[in-house]
Amino acid sequence: MIKGNIGEWSEVYTLLKIISDKKLFAGDKDLNKIENLIFPIIKILRVESNGTYEYGYESDLVIIKGDNEEFRIPITQFTEKAALLLSYLKETSSATFSIPEVEEFINCFSCFSLKAKSSVKSDIRVVIHDLRTGTAPELGFSIKSQLGGASTLLNAGKTTNFIFKVENIVLSQNQVQAINNINTWSKIKDRIEKIREFSGVLSFMQTQSSVFGNNLTLIDSALPKILAEIVYLFYTSFNYKIKDLVNEISRINPINFNIETNHPFYSYKIKRFLTDIALGMMPSRVWTGELEATGGYLVVKDDGEILCYHIYNKNEFEDYLLNNTKLETASSSRHDFGKIYVVDGLPYFKLNLQIRFLK
């Protein structure tokens, strides 16, 4: 019997649903369907433990081909099982669970796993018919589900810490200890506020990880500083949505860009950063700018609708990422940030970056 969580079962739901729909619907920045941007599906490819299976169509049948086998199943069965699975996913409160009726159905065409093979970069690959160009590109997707908890875009780690020098202030050991002992619900924000009460200023020095810093610089030389300013603003204000943080940073203009001509310096650079994160950039690995096999997301909305975002439609993908992400505070003890520490007699303070999708 297969057991999985909502996110894992959402991968099976996505497979059944898009086979049933026979097309992908593109989404806009606000998770609404773009009515005039629809991609008919030619075939779907999913890697199982025993090989790659191809799902195609012949009239009202779904033709499933493996290395040495072929299945022919009415498309109505995929429609029925997708609806059944969606009802389970909406109603369940269990962390992990099994759905025997759905499992029996997917087993009948040699689908024995909820998730795509772990060594495969895309959760699913889809060959579409592009009505605008007449081409049939193969697009790779990761699957993001809103049916469960919101997923992360960038996981926190010591590698995502930004180091600030505490300037314009001389603190005694007792003052440092008093600041670090603040243990309120918003302790990091309150510790920064206490530093400011002593006339202290946090000045960005560098990322803790040179790999992450160089990855950011590769994308854009101003990114380390811009992200540091955004992270600082997050911890010193009530803004948490990336769109709102970017709007405020654009107003403050800490990099002193020439904004006379209204160039969208900050939003453009943050969109590039979010897109590279989505397509494979990780803080702990050297990023060369080469995109992973996956080029976008299939987003399962909480009503079961599935929307397609892909670098193939760059503007929609970037706008979706900017409008549907937020910063959040990770564990300060686990990732070692949020307190004053002293090196060679000089005080420093680390802030951490973690990005999650909005629910």
C-alpha cells in the first residue's frame, strides 16, 4: 500500500488531471487563468522506477507506453479518478495517508510511485502544441501544490545568512549580553531596535557563504546589497511579501540608481533572482547560469485547477514568482543568526533569508 502526504499525492493528481484536461492553462501573476493562452497536450512523460512512461491520446483513449508494455484506458476514467483524488486531498487532515481506489487505478498502468524518480530534475515533462508558433516543445515542470502547506522557494541555512557590521556604536559586554537576551516573540526585530536605540547602525558587509555571494553576483553585481537591504527591511518593518518589500526598497533606492526615467531596477533584478532560484540555483552550489531540465511550475490551486508557469512564457513566470512569495523567519538557533557576536573586538550581526510561497 502506498502512503504519502498531500504534496506527494498532488503529483499523482496533477498527472491524472492534465491527462483528463488534454491541455495546459497558463496562469497570470495573480494565479488567474489566462483565457487566451492554452497549450494542447500532445503527450506527457513521467519517469517511474522501471523506466519512462509516455501518455498520449487516440480518440477517447489514453495510450500509455512503457519499454515493453502498452495500456489503453478511456479518458473518462482519468477524469473520474482525478475528481475522487481531489476530494480526498481537500478533506483529509492526516499527515500521510493511502487512497486504495486511486492506487489500484494507477497500478493498472504500471504507475507504482507517488513522486517522480528522485534523480529526475523535472517532476513531469509535457510535449505541447504551441498554437502561436506551430512548434511542439517539450517542457519540464516541478509541481507546486496549494492543497497542503505552502512550499518553500529558498530554504534557509547558514549559507543564506547576510553579515552586517554594527557601526556608530561602542557596546559593553553587558550591553551585548542584554541585547542578545531579548527573547520576545519578535526577538530579532526587537534586538535590532535596541541596537538602534543605542544609535547603532547595521551596515552590510558580505554574505556568510562566498558561494552564495558569488552566485548572486553572477546574476547581478548589485544583488548581494539589494537582498541585504530587503532582508534588513523585512526584520525592521511589517512588510513580508516580496512584492511589498521590493516596492518599498524601490522607493528608498538604497543603491542610488538613477531613477529619473523610472527604470524598474529593483523589481527586474529580484525577478531574475527568483527565476534562477526556481530553475536550479542553490546557495550551497556554484551556479553557472545553466537552467535545470525543469523550466517551470505546474501550480495546483486549492480548488483543484492547475496552472502552468514556464520560462517559455518568461513574463508570466517572473510576475508569478514576484507576486506569490514572501520572506519568513527561520530558526535563528539552527541557522546561527539574529544576535550580536564579536570578532577582533568588532560587533557583527547576521540576518537570514528564507523564501516561501504564499498560501
